[in-house]
Amino acid sequence: MAHDVFISHASQDKPIADSACAALERNGIRCWIAPRDVQPGRSFAGEITRAIEASKAMVLIFSAHTNNSEQVLREVQLAVNAHLHVLQFRIEEVSANDDLKYYLSTPHWLDAQTPPLKAHLDRLVKAIKALLPAAGESSPVPQTNISSPVPQSTTPSSPSFSGPTRRSSMKPIMVAAIGGIVICAALATTVMWYLSHGHQWTTTASVTEAAPVSPTATPQAVVHAAPSASAEITRGLAPTPSAAVGEGASSATPRSASAPAETLHTELPPSTYPVASPMARNPPAAVRNPTPLVRNSKEAIPHFESGSTRLKKGDLDGALTDFDQGLELDPGDAKAYVFRGTVKNKRGDLEGALVDYNKAIEFGAPSVAALAHAGLGDVYRGQEKYQAAISEYNRAIDITPQSAAIYSSRGIAKLLQGDTHGALEDHSKAVELEPRSASALENLAGFYVQTRRWTEALTTIRKAIDIDPAHQTYGNVLIWVVESHRDATTADRDLGEYLIKSGPRKSDDWTGFIADFLVGKVSAKDFMDSKNSFVGSNRRRRCQTWYFAGMKSLAEKDKNRAIEYLHQAVSSDLTGALESRLARAELQFLGK
């Protein structure tokens, strides 16, 4: 659609943006606004870039939310690079953050701080009409501010979890369902979901990134061969090969029986790649000094594949070495940064994980950026910065609104923050999105256990077992936890009967080892031996050891020892593993 004005807004300010769009279009000024004008099946990033470059002016709906929006920052950067007039429609009395000030450095204020909104919309229309005749000039970019309060009747409410936000109109890039019922933390589970669904690194013919592109250059179209069905990471969507490698490419495109052999994806020039947030963000330097990356992708891929395999097996040290070596060869592979960030997070190197996740946001396509934002949320959650974690999960959900795993993660953070209602809403949403996901059901069951809703917990755990029988041993361990609160004898009997039916335990069966301990087949001394072959340096298993030892002590009426062990479970895990959360909830109930 031909248009004159691009309307940039944070998702929370969509009602005001829609009002501004309606006012302009009633007066014959054609507008482009997301999500309305995003073409189905096309790259969201490419659509934004093309829409801005085809515009004559930008209207920036400015509020406190604007300062926190990575997407708005990228759009303003693109507008300045394209020499557009940028007119600020201020709905709150707030100052721009340092990043936005760099681009909006010469504002002209038009004070409009009193209601009604309609009066300010009329002034907006007049201002845009005045700007459009001169829009083709190449003079310095003028910026205008129209400050407007938000009338009570039009103040946007908090983002709803039941409907799409601004970026949620994109085609879903990835459904981050989780394959295993005992895998910890949302980002880690999302990465493990990649691994369990046959994920492989691929590469294009080029192994060296092109020379820096001028900030005003037009994005170049690159044609890639369509991926095979075995490489798909989502139900109904096929990822682009670039997204698999982590290049700054577009998001996934819908799969269909009549899809062509090749699919066109638009890549942004280096100056418009997503900017890292919060600690690695530095857009001004990136614009002034674009640095080409030497990308030896073919040589790096074996290291990435080996790292993925080792991560899947729990060999964190080996995985870290592989990803380090791979990223030395190809420092621009965004997804490798996500994987290495996950390894660092699981090893307890939270600061290192933060750096890697921000790198992934800097270089990655939207699907990879969503993983990275979820990873940042996991790190902040591990640091007990729950509001910061929720903000990162919000960003991830904006990009991938159909991701059950990220809703589960946000639900975990909300419960830790004390928002029981919000947590239940998010866990229920995850199950709604992925009703056949054992992991989403497990997280919902975890919520019920934490809030001591035993009947709902048992029902949900049994549903998860029915969906994913391969993990039924751990499900029966969780059933023991629930039943032990009611009747320890019944709990032992039921778990014992399950173990008899399932046959002898394999030597490498960790969850079977836990079950044997709970019913008395393994002694407490052997179970808690830090040198046993199961635990080693695996922090998640160490957390599980303390938690189940604590619950066994509680079932045996040894409250003091149970409290000691449960405290150890909480302190031994920084990633928010299920057992750590259950231990925390148990201690809260015990008043300890």
C-alpha cells in the first residue's frame, strides 16, 4: 500500500497510535502502522524497513514505554538514516533516553499538555500536512514534538496476555515447546527443544561477511534454498537457513505444499541490525564505525554441532569449549551466542550469559532475538530481578506470541514475584497454546504444587505422563512429592508399585535413581554422595539431590533436617530449576 507516514509506537501505546492513524487517514494522509499493514508471510524486519524507506515522514508516539522499546529505537534509527521528518507526538512528560537523544537531538517543542486528545490530533494532522510538501528535500532531518496528555478514557491498559501486542501480528517464528519434562529454565528448555527436534547448523556459500554497508544503503535481497522438513523448528513454520546460522536474516515463512523451491528473504544492512540491550547497546558507535566481521561459517559449523551435542548430553565444559572455538571462527553467528549463553547460565556464569544473549540480539534475526530475550529473562530471574526478567519475557513474547515455553517462563517469574493470579494466567496460556506439551503441563503442575493445590497438581502431572510416557518416571516422582504431603505411606506404596511394573533400573537412569532413593532402595548416604557418577558438576542434579533429600526427610517427620536440605536446594541452583522453586515454596510454607 502506498503511504506517506510511518507511525512508530510501543505496543503499550497502540490505542493512541490507532487514534492518530485514524485522524490522519480521515484527512487524506495515508499511513503505515503495524500490525495492520504487515503482509502475512513476509519478514517483519523487512516489512518495517521497506515501509520506513517508502515513507515521507514518521510520527513517533512518545511515552515512557518508548524509552524501553528496542523496536522503536530501531525504527527511529532507520527513519533518520532515510532522512525522514520525525514528528514526536508526546503523550507523557518524559525525557528521551540517551539512545533516542542521539537520533532526536534537535527537537522543536509544541506544548500541548491539556486534554482533550482530539485537539492534539487535529494539530498533528496540520503539522504533518505542513511537513509533507518538503519531505523530498535532503536538508537536515527536522524533528517536531507535540506533547499530549493521555485522557483518562483513552489511557492504554496493561498489556493483555490474551491478545496480540504490536509485534505479535508477525507470523509465529517459533513454537518453543519443550521436549523433556526434566529440563530446567525456559531458555534452556527452548534451546534443548531445538536439539531434540533434529536441529542442525547450516551455512550459505559465503563464509565472509560483506563489507560495511552505508547507513543509508538499501537492504539487499538474498535468495536462500528453502529448508528441508527435517530442519523445521516449529509446527507449520520453516526457519530460514540464515536464521539457523544466526545471521541477521528475516523470520520464518509459512510452510505450504505449494511453496517454491527458493524463498526470498530480505536482510538488513549492518547499521540496522537489532541493537543489543541493555548492557551491550551502543547504536551511535555502531552507526559511526560499522566493523565488518570475518565469518568462516563452514569451518565453525562442526564446532557448533559438537557443542550442541555436548549440551544435550549435559557436558557443559565440552560444550563451552566447542562454542568458544566456533565463535572465534564465526563471531557473527547469533544463535551460537544463544547456545553459549545457555551453557554459561547453566554453569552459573550469569554475567557471561548476559553478554552472549546481548550479542545474539545484536546480530540475530527476530526468532533468535526472542530466544536471547528469554535467556536474559532467565538470567535476571536467577539474580532475583523478577521485574527485569518479566520485561525480557515480554519482549520475547512480542516477537514470538505463540511460544508456550516463554509464557511458562514468565509465569515462573510472576509467581516468584508474588503475582499468583498472573502466574496461573501465563501457565494456562502456555497449555492453551501447546495442549500436547508435557513441559507446559509440568510447569503448570509445578505452579499447583507451589501453591499447594494438590488435586489439580495430580491431575496435571498425570496428563503430562499420558502425553509423554518417556518421562513417566519423573512424573511419578512428582506424584510422590504431592502424595507425601497427604500420606507418606501411600506415596511410598504407589511409587514402589510403579517401579516394579517398570522393571530394573538402567545404570544411567538418574530419575530412576531418585525414585529408588525415595522408596528406600538407595541409602541417603549413597544418594547424597557428591562423588557419585550421576551428579558430578551438574548443578541441576545437585539441586535435585538436596530437594528430594529434603522432601524425604519431611516425609519421615525430620523437619530440621528437611529445612537444612531445602535451603541447600535453593542456594545450589541459580537458574530457577523446578526443584529450586518447589524447595523455596516448601520453606515459605514452613516459615523458614
